[in-house]
Amino acid sequence: MIESTEWQGILDKGKSSLSNSLENSWYSISVYSKENEIIGFGRVLSDGELHALICDVIILPEYQRHGIGSELLQKLITKCKNHDI
């Protein structure tokens, strides 16, 4: 997924940096295919009270233009709204 979504440079910092980055997200969501392959991902950074930033919405190219990204984005927005952010 990293190569096809222009995240190539992220692993140059090391797998632990990527892991820490994802673990420190306020909220994240993944989308899987029927074959249990990750095909999409999105995450939110937030202080949990006032501000939130949707910083990633990634869909594998072969799954784009099927509404998956739109649905993922809506779920991220709903999560923020449910927390009054």
C-alpha cells in the first residue's frame, strides 16, 4: 500500500517511526477487501476537545472511484462530530 499511495519516504525514517505515528493518532480506520487485504486507511490527529485534523485518506489505486474513500472520510468526520469536535 505504501508504494502505490506515494508514502514511499515514510519508511526511510524506520518502521518504529511509522508505528509510533499511527499509534499516536487520535482515531484511525482501515478498510479491508474480502480477501482480508488492507485497501484503505484514514486517520485523525486531535487534542480530543477542540481541534481535529484529518491527515490521511488512502485507498489503493485499484479500489479508487468506488466510493470507498468517500465513505471512509464520512466515518472520520462522524467520529469527530460524535465527540463534539
